[in-house]
Amino acid sequence: MDLYALDEEIRTLKTNLDSANNPARLQQLIELAWHLRQRDCHQSLELINEARVLLDGISEKSKDYNRFLARICLIRAEIHWLFGEIDLAKRDSTIAFTLLEEQQDIQGLGDVYFLFSSIHRDLGEIQQRDQCLKTAIDQYQQAGEILNYQISLARTLHNSAIRAPQSTETELFQHFASNKDYPVAVTAWLASARAIIANKIGDLGESCRLHIQSHRAALESGQIRLAILAATNAGDSFATLGDLDAALEWDEIALAIARNNQWPGSLAIALLQTGNALRLLGRHEDARETLVESLNIQSKIPGSRTFAHTLAYLGDLSLDLGAPSDALNFFQTAAEKIEAHDEPVFLSDCWRGQAIAFCRLDQLQDAEEKIQQALCIAREHHNIDEQIKCLRVYAELAKKYPAIDGSSLSIDNNTPNLSLHYQLEALALCQSIKGISIPADLLDSIADDFALIDDYQSAFQFSRLAAKAKENRRLSEAHNRATAMQVRYDNERHRADAEYHRLIAITEAERATSLQEASNTLETLGLIGRELTANLDVESVFEALHRHVDDLLDASSFGISLLAPDSTTLRFVFGVENGASIPYFETALDHPISSFARCARERQEIVLEREPGATGRFIVPGTMETLSLLYTPLMIGDRLLGVMSIQSIRAHVYGERERSILRTLASYGAIALDNASAYKQLQVTLTALRETQNQLEEVSITDPLTGLRNRRFLLQNIERDVACALRAYEDQLAQPSADFHQLSDDDLVFFMVDLDHFKSVNDTYGHACGDLVLMQMRDRLQSVFRESDYLVRWGGEEFLVVARSCNRKDAPTVAERIRHVVSNMPFKLLDDLEIFRTCSVGYASYPFLPKQPHLVTWAQVVNFADQGLYMVKKSGRNACIGITHTEHPQVDDFYNRVMRHPQQAAQSQLIQIISYNTNDLDEAIRAS
């Protein structure tokens, strides 16, 4: 007998159940009870009770007697296990084992060991669980039961994927080909194992899809407990993706199945995951109530893995609520429980939680001891993610308690900032993980620590990295939302297709009379589904739905109401009656007689037949009175989007065929509307991200005080101007009679401007007055230059101006204009004070050597301008000096010769020095 059977096989078993009291019926009763043991425990028990009566009519010496009795005991044992009655489950499964061993029923023994494994799992006896499962595999293999063998092997891989995902992935490839289809019961476990591995390696979208696949396969094959587990795991993966609504939706699916069956173990898991989703949504009181309920349910199985996880989640919740004492108790108990489960990383997580609680309770020594233990385990098992979390707790401790011992990380306790060392080590571990997004808060925290030790350059660098990380995180969140949206779309498409294929399940008599019509309708619905779900515009979806309803159904009136964001109102957003639009209106969800509101509340299809002139109904003003009305909810899973309605002035026009068509259209329409809404939201998010990125880019190239550009801007843009200047000179070089004394206006002239004696302004009047002077300096430079020129704050009181598309012959005049505009007007300070200041200007042009434009780079020309500025400073300030080329033949190492010995370069006519208003130029050149 197979471990599990499909729904279709169950229907066949029920149909074929023999009504006679004979051995054939006994066999059928037991087989049906066996396959209903998780689908419907109560009906299964009724069947085996009847079978037990029939069994009394068989001699106890019969071979069949012990075989049937063993199977009855095994069914009872599994039902006891499902309801958490572990002692009774052990008793009945042991009786079954004894009977089957006497019969040498190898397959039956495999079934017993399969159940033993489940019992040990709930008791937290992991070694015994794995050993029993291994024995079951051996028994099935020996009996030649391929299906049961594959189910058991796949379940083993599901278990090992939690502890060792990498090695499990290798085993999966060895035993199960990825491109081969396996029976549904096997697929349920395989998909779950693959989903766990995908989650561990960060492929969360694939993890969601596989958990959903496992859930469906488990339901179809009667593995209801696995179906509940898979739904909660899907919720967990959606939560990690950031789609908390989808996470809660899947947790509630699991919880609904678990509450319906009232199995403590399954109900506890569903409550656990639902509680965590509520915590992440900030609904702390609901989360606490749900998690405590989960803990109470598990009172019969306190050694289970789920019990330990529930305690840990309560610890996390207590930290969120600012109750470290409660958190400490939860984490300590969780750590004690989990040690039996061979999950070292989870144990590290519990110890890390204890360390955080101790820290917030100001118990430094205990906090340091626990985080050190947690870090040792994380390092021993090479779990980088847990190491990073531990190091960040170390950093929190170091900030709160500067006296913390850094010896566990081989850090000298004389280090000025231990917190910084811990966080830099955490950063190094982050960078060792391929493709990881470094947390922005870690980079922000490192920047703060650098600022504390007055390393402002590093602090600024890490602040910039943090800003970039936040931008990347927003993009990643948008990508995750898109991934979650696609997974939800795939899931709803599957549901819509299931409804589509349900139309095929008609009776033979109906098929004989309407086969062609049904075929045409199904084909049409398939095409409509593809059209609708590919559409991302809401209005186009409305129009398409109306068009297809009009083609397929008798509909004098068509309308769609969508649920408002407050979930208390329905908004009639689209309606057409006899070709005319129906105006927008709103209906309260609790409206007593509105059929739209009723359909939304009940979330079920409503068919109404009205007599002409009937009272007590809600009719939209301005619309006709209809006799046949059909309302169907627009649903995505358990989430209501709205209601779609068709109405006819004819009576009794909506039978099963019409209702099925509208249900299918509503399923496809709901997917399309949800996709369109999500797509619109995604576009809004991406637009906001692009605007943020542009703003960040603008901030990164702008000096915050003066609003002028900074060095980064120059580095990003100067190469383009350099290329234009070079092209102009290369074009001239190509002319046979080029006159380099009559050059075009394609030079770049670099002016280095420094405000003289600026330090005395800060020292005398304060930095606020100094800032005012710098901003007025900006205004004066802007009055000299064009908007197209680059005005760059180079540093402190020094400015670099790049005159673009300029003629180098004009450079001395412009430099002198700068000097005059600075010195001729007073600078206004606070309290109506005024002071006069002068400036020094150095300049040089690019290309520096027109006949050999590539010999000197633009950066070297900036250094020439800076050298000119230096000469002005040495000659007494308030002057201009330019360095330009000569007609003298060029020599090797030209740039270094000019920079090392400008006096010799000028004397040997390598360069020409042009000065204005200098007091002692020769002395300045010698000094430089």
C-alpha cells in the first residue's frame, strides 16, 4: 500500500467501496481510511471502526487478520500523533510493529518506521528521527516499493537541507534529476528541500515558488501536515523578500488549515510564523497573543524544534517591546531546548539574543561571555552571516562599555575605539560574501566611530558609502517587490488555470451535447486569460473585461467595484449599461441591501433572480431594473480586490456555464488588476528612486557651503572638455600653414584663486563671518565668469575656475579682472562690519604646448596654475602670475623640469612667466 494517494484516487476508492460485508469491503475500508488519515481524521476513524467490526468476523489465525489489524493500529497511531497524543501514538505503532514483524511484512515495517520518525521529530529526538527514516528507506528498498522509497529519501533530504544545504544540494542531484518529473507525493518533499536550499543561498523568489509548489503537491497527495509547513515556509520567504502582506496571507492559509484540523504540532507552527509576520508588521500585541497561544499548544511536546523557535521569537518580540528581562528568559530556555536538535547556528542566535538582553540590562560580563560563545560557534561552523551579527553586538557592547575586553578578537585593548575595530571586521566579512549588499546602518555606524576619533576624511567616505548602500537597498527592495509580485502572479495564474480546467469536468451526457461549444469556450477563455494578464494598464483591463463579457454572456449591464484602501468602502470604478457609462459612486461595505457589498463581505459568488417591480433591493440611480444578477468577488488568494457584476433584463439567464465563465474571467481579471496596480506602484517607486539618485548625485558634486562645484564634479566632466580642445588643436596641426599665434577660442584656461590672509578673518571675526566671506567670494567670481565655465571650490579659501572655450590671449586680462573685483569692494560681515581683502591668482592654459598638445596633461596644467599662485604668494600677494609656453624647442621630461626648477625653465626659455602687480617676481621665482 502506498504511503499517500492523489485526490483522484480517493474519489475512485470512495466510488468503488463495496457495500457487502465481505473481505473485499474490509480491504477497501482500510485502504480508504489509510489515505484519509490526514485528509479527514474523523472519517478515517469511522472507517476503521467499521473495519474493526468486520475484522471480528475473520479468524485470528488468518494471515489477513494480523495484517489488517496492524494497519488499523498504524492508522490510529498516526492520528494520535497528529493530535499530539504521543504516548498513545507510541503504543499503537508498537503494536503494529509487533504484528508486522511476525508477518515479516517488510513494506508495512517501512510504514511503521516512517511514522516512528515523525514521532521522534516532535519529541526533539533528532538522531532517532534520522535513524528511523533511514531504516524505512532500507525496508522500502528491500520490498521494491519505489514510490515509498522515493518519498522517504526526499523527506530525508528535506531534513538535511536545514542543517547542510550545500551537501544536500549535491545529494539531490545524485538521487533526483532536476529535469525529470516525479510522483506528486515525492514532489511535495523534493520541492520543500529545494525551497529550503534556495532560501539558504538567497534565491528568495525561487524559494517562494518551490514552497508553494510543495504546498499544492502536499494537499493533492493528502500530506496535510506537510502542506501546512510548506505554507508557513512560503510566508517566511515572502517576509524575507519584504512582502509582509503576502507573508501574512500564506501564514493565514496555513493557520486556517491547522485550525480546521486542530493538530497541536501543525497549529503551533502556523501560529509561530503568523506571530512573527505580525511582529514584523509592527502589530506587537497581536504577535504576542499568537506566539503565546503557539507555546501553550505545544505543552505536550516541549522538546520539539518548533517549541524552541517559538521561545526565540518571543525573545525577539520582547526586545522590540523594550523588555530585556523577559527576552533573556525566553532566549535562555530556547537555547536549552535547541541543544538536542544539532542546530549550532540557531544556538548561536539564542546566545546572541541573550547577549543583547544582558547588554540592555547593564550586565556587561554576562553579555560579553555570551556573545563570545556565540561568535565561537559561528566561526566554528563558518557561518559568516551569524559572525557579522555577533561582531555588531560586540560593537554595541564596546560603545556602551569602553572597558570591554577585545582579546577574543586579537585586538589590543589599548586601541582607541574597539567598536570601530569590531565593525570594520564585520565589514570585511560582508565584503567576503559574493553579491552581498553591505548594510547601510553598518556603514553609518563606522562613519560615526571614525568621527569620534577625529578621522573626518574616513567618516565622510563611509557616510558616502552608506548613502550609496541605502540607494542600493531601495533598488533591491523594489526588485524584491517585483519578484514577490511575479511569484504571486504565478500562483494566482495557477489558480485561474485550475478554474479554467474545472470547466472540463462536466458529465458525459453534457459532453456529448456540448463538446464543440465547450472546446471553443475553453480556447477563448485561454486566449482571454493571456491577453488580460499581459496588460499593465488598469483602464485597459476594465475595457477588455467588458468587451469579453459582452461577447460571451448575456449582460445588459456590466460593472466593477474596487475595495478602497480603508477597506470599508467599495468604489464603483467602471460600469457600462446598454453602451452608456454608469457614473462613479461609493457603497459602504456594511450597506444592508447592496449586493456589491454583500458579495464583498461574504467573498462568495451571488446569483439573484428578481421579479419585475420587486421591492427591497438597491438600484443605482439612473440605471435600469434588471431581473438576473450575478456577482463574483475579485480575489488574489484570500485578499479581496473588489467585485465584478453582470446583470440582464431577461430572467434566469445565468446557469452553471455562465457562472463558470464569469468566475474564470474574474480570476484572470483579478490577476491583471493586481499586476497593473503593483506595476503602477513599482513605477512610482522607481521614479522616486531615480529622483533620489539624481539628488544624491547633485549633492556629491556640490560644495555644501558655497553651492559651487567640487573636485568630484571636475573629475567627472573635464575629460570631455579636454577632448574637445585636443580635437581643435589636432585639426589645426593638420593644416599646412597653422599659425599658433592666431589660435581659435578652444583653449581651457585654469585660474587658481586664493583669498589672501583668510585665516585672520576666521581668527578675528569667527568662522560664521569666514563663511560669509567665502559666499561673497563666490558671487564675485560668478560676476567675472560665464555660466558655462566651471567654478570649483578647491579647498578652504582656494578656488579653481576653468574658463571653457576661451582664448589664452585673454587669460591675463581675466586674471586681473578677478583681482580687481575681489579687492575693490568690501566684504560685509555680521553686525554691519566690513573688511577689505585681496586675492592671489595663478593661471595656465591647456593645451599647454600647442605643437605637442599631448605632452602635458590637464592635471599638470592645473599644477602650473598652482605654481603661479605660489609665486604670487611669495612675491607679496594681491597679484596675478601666468605660466605659458614659448617657441623654444621642447625637451624630454618637460613637466618635471618646469615643476622642479621654474627659474631655470624661465631662463632657458622653456616657459614664459607673465606677471601683474608683483612686487618682487625674481624672488618669488627663486623661492618656488
